[in-house]
Amino acid sequence: MSFSASVLTLYPEMFPGALGLSLAGRALASGTWSLEAIQIRDFATDRHRTVDDTPAGGGAGMVMRADVLASAIDHVSPAGDPRPRLLMSPRGTPLTQARVRELAAGPGAVIVCGRFEGVDQRVIEARGLEEVSVGDFILSGGEPAALVLLDAVVRLLPGVMGNAVSGDEESFENGLLEHPHYTRPQDFEGRQIPEVLTSGNHKKIAAWRRGEAERLTRERRPDLLAAHPLVK
């Protein structure tokens, strides 16, 4: 069973975007995963295809309507659909590599892309939407965040990466940032590849890479060390 993604959006033309290229694009073409982008406006009930309204209590901007969005969700994710329902939101739980792996191991995801000031809280609660954030910043809408999430997930699907273990030492996989990388030429503007990497001693190479990963993590992301007490 392939990974199936359904994206609810006001801009379906933004998909697949970059996901139609490179590894993700080849996997999409081969059927390793599938993607459908659904226009939320198709579920509006008035002739203007209205999907938003002014916020209750006043304030700036507009809010996506609960009734229209609920109809769209029910259409793509009827009762019994095992896929999690995600809402890309800056107030959501930060996306982690662990959550990405959980999603990649599942049947797919229904992803709601918010716009305007946000989404009516009642549809979030009534349809069990899991709010997910890709960072502490604001985007113009949930679409770029959905693309980021799907890229992170799709690359972990079986057969997408050429080497099944190529992601094992990447940043966040073991609580550390990734070690530095080098390749030819041996000398670049007077800068040499560290001698240990050309020694052929795999035990020393592994130890060097681990040490460099720990050093970079201490310098750049000490919060990761605090969250993984077993990592020095």
C-alpha cells in the first residue's frame, strides 16, 4: 500500500511543485506515493464560493469558515480513513524527525493548508486536526509548510533514497547535528580534507564523525543535547 497524501488548499496549482522533481518526483511517477490537491472553494455553498468571514469578536483579517472546511475534509477523509488529519499552523507542535518517521510508516496524511488569519477553532476540534508547525516564523499560507512536510516524509518511504541507510547519520536522526562532509579535490584553496578521512581506518573515521557531530551540536543546538540526555 502506497503513501497517500490529500492536500486541502485554496491554491492546488502549487502542488506537486518541487515534489514533482528529483527523488520525490520519480517516486510519485512510479506510484510509491500519491498526491491529490483539493480546492477548498469547491465546497463553498454560495455563488461567490466564499470560504472565509470576519472574525467573531472583531479584529483584523479573515478566518476560514468551519462549515466549508469540514465539508472538504469529510469528502477526502470519510469515516474509517486511517490517515492522520494535519493542519499546518505556526501555533502547532514543531515537526520533528521522529514525527516524520511516524508519518512515513503510515498510510498517508490529510493536510489542511490554512490561509488568512487562521481556521475556525470549531472545525479543528470537530475534525480532530493535529496542528503542525515547521518553524517559529509566519508564512503566507500552509502550502509551503505542507510541501516541506511531504518532502521530509516521502524521502523516507521504502525505495525512494538509493541507499537505504543513507539517512542514518543525518541531522536529528540520533539527537545530533550531522558531521561535516568532504570530497575531492584533496586540496581546495589551501584547505585540506582531514587526514583521518583518507586513512582507511573506519573505526577512527566513525569516531571522528561522532566527535564532530557532538561539537557542532554543542555549538549550534545545545537544546538538542538537553532533549537527549544520553547524548554527550
